[in-house]
Amino acid sequence: MVELGVLFGLLVAAVLVLLFVLLRRRSGNTENVDGRLIEQARRVQAYNDRVSYNAGAVHGSSPTMTDHYRP
């Protein structure tokens, strides 16, 4: 019975630590224009990657059909 208490105690402690880390990250915002532009570019790149490399695009079409990158 003590083992279950220790296990659940460790699980609760881990959840609290993760919540603290996530909430602390969210409160911080980018202060300058360069940081905002970098965040915007990464957000657009992540969206393009999700569109280009999802399961339907990878297995259901030709390899270059959904590529947004054109040299």
C-alpha cells in the first residue's frame, strides 16, 4: 500500500512540475520585432510541413504534388 502512495505521489509531483514549466513558458512573449518575425516564419514553416508530410500527402499522391517549396 505504501508503494502505491509513493507511485501516485511521484506522478502528482511530475504533473505539477510539467504544469509549472508549461505555464512559465506561456507567460513569456517575444519583445522585439526580429523575434516575432522568426516566430511567424517558423509557424508558417510548421504549417507547410504538416500539409506536405501528412499521411494522405505522403501515401496518396505523387511526391511533389503537395510541395510548397519551388526553387
